[in-house]
Amino acid sequence: MSGLDRELQMAAQAISNESGWPLTVFTTPDRKVLFGGTYFPPKDVVGGPGMKKVLFYVLKLWKEQRDRVKEISEGLKRAIEEWKSQSIGLADYDSLEALMNQVASSYDLEYGSWGTA
């Protein structure tokens, strides 16, 4: 994962509590994140907006509340910097290793995927 991808993934996680690919992130012209998430389907679905609605609202916010958007994006940037600066303790590394072992054990070497799908 590149540094830019890591930054945008962290921003999407902070905004929508989701991270992964595909990744959708909207930024200001000066590269500050203003909104993001993972997959937005073409049309609205139960539990989430479609890409058309997301595009409409992001554009509307940028046109009508630009100062507020800039303020929020600055706050998000500060929160991500603080999040990045926090160190991971040894117990967290043990948990991460256990999780990685569990994920690796479910990998299907024959068909190249996880699980049975």
C-alpha cells in the first residue's frame, strides 16, 4: 500500500467507518479530503446512496458551503495526523499476527481466493 493510498484509506475510514477497494475520495483543489468511502453503486440502494447522489451532494456542498467544507477537511487532516502518530503496542501486534494467521489459513491456494466463493 503506497503512502497516498494509506492516507486516503485512513480518511475514508475516519469519514465512513469503511476502508478498502474500490476507494472513492473527493478532495479540495489543494488536496485536502472532503468526503470518501468505498464502493458507491450507480443508483441508491437500501443502506446507502448511489454515486449520482454522492456526486450531487459533494458538488452542492463545495459550491454552497466551501468555507465549512475547508474547515471540516482541516479537522479531518488533523485527526488523521494524530491517528498516525499513535504507536501500536505489543499486544496489538500479537492480535494482528493472530488475525493474519486466521486470514492466511482460509486462503484457497488452488483457486486463489479466500473461503469457498
